[in-house]
Amino acid sequence: MRRRAAARRAFTLIELLVVVAIIAILISILLPSLSQAREQAKAVVCASNQRSLMTAVLMYTDRHNGHFPTVGYHHSGTAANERELSWVLQMVQEAGRDRKIARCPSDRSTLWPPDSDRALEEMGQLPPPAPGEVVRQTSYASNGYTVFPIISETFIYDRLSTIRWPATTAYFVELADGRPFQGLSAQANADRRLNAGADHVHAERWHIPANPRLKAAEEIEPDQHRNGSNYGFLDGHVERLKFEQTMLKAADYRVFQPTFLFNKFDPAIAR
Ligand SMILES: [Zn+2]
């Protein structure tokens, strides 16, 4: 009797293998949804970052006669960088937050500097990068239309009062991370790497070639998150959009007389 009871209490090898197999199956079912949940959480943090930065930009315009913050990090990380002018540090301070809010948790760029450099920079003790050296400053970039007199002297969108449709005019985009983007030429990918160190994008150039999405990908990450990337709008809200939802050419589009069904970067037609 005693021997039979002992035998019943032990697991056979087969039973153990079945238990292990069931656990393995459960893990394989749960892991993808766990990683989806993690991705979704990152996208939410990113949107929250952009919302804080957007609020900071609007507070800044309030104190600067309606003017938007300017830019200071040029493409290619040249010695001409004017870090103190860039919106990056100014808006982080304005928002009363640390530099992390300028970084998207899904950003996979390999061009971020070590934290020790960041500390030196914040004390004004970091020498500017050597020409051609790309240093990533931010995951987000301001829309060039709001910085430069783009189309002609009569169309300048550097103040909030010149924006007719703030709720549909994008201010922040997710900046290209500098890694090669599928479909771009070697030259375009080289430019993309340089653009990863800037703090603004030239959205005014995206409508010129046949494929705006591919042209924009030289400067932005159009698919940073699932279902697109986050865009910060000038009424302060942030929206996750596929690139095709930000600009669409009309069927009768002509290069020298561009017609758009919508273009959320160009304040003239951003409605
Ligand atoms: Zn993001």
C-alpha cells in the first residue's frame, strides 16, 4: 500500500513534458500581445511628450508677441549650430521637464550622445560637433513652414496669428532616426542620416517629387509607431496619423501649380 501511494505522488516524464509544452504554448500566445501592449505604451508616452512640448510652444508664443520658437540645430551637425536658439532646450525648460521629453521611447537612432555629453552641454561646456558629425538632439522636429519665410515674403508663418487653421496645421513631427529607409537612394539615405541631427524639417519641399511620403522619409519617421507617427498640432492636440493622412495631392496635381486635397504642413492649405 505504502509503495503504491508513493508512486502515485510522483510525476512521470511524459506528464512533466506535457506541462512544459502547455506553458510554452501559453507563453507564445501571450508574448505577442505583451509586446503590442508595450509598443502601445511607448506611443502613448510619445504623444504625451509632444503634448507637453506643444503646450510649451504655445506658452512661448504668448510671451513672444505670437512668434514661434526658432531653430538652432542644422542638418549635418555642422559647427554653425546655434544650440541656444533651438526650441529643444527652451521648450523642455518651458515645460519644466527634463530632456527626456524630447525623446520618443520608440526612437531607435544610434546617434544619441552619451548622457555625460548631455550634462556638459546643459552647462554650456560641450564643444560643437565637428563638421559631418551627427549628434541626435531630439526625436521631434518643428515644421519648417513656421520658421522660415518659405514661399515668398508675403507668406510668412512664423507667428501664431498667421495660422488660419491651428487644429489642422502640424507643428511637431517625428524626426528621421538616421537609419536607412527602404526605397531611398544611397544619397538620400546619406542625407537622412545627416537630418537626424536637426531640430526642424523642410516640409515645404515634400510636395515637389512624385512620392511625398518617400521624400518626407528623408527627414521624418513616417512609421515610428503602429498605425503611423504622432503629430503635434497648433491647437495643442497630438494625433497619430499615417503619412497619407497628412498630405494628399489632387488627381490633377501639377508640379509648378501644386494642388492638394490637403496638406497639414502647409499653413495655407492645412484645413
Ligand atoms: Zn514617437
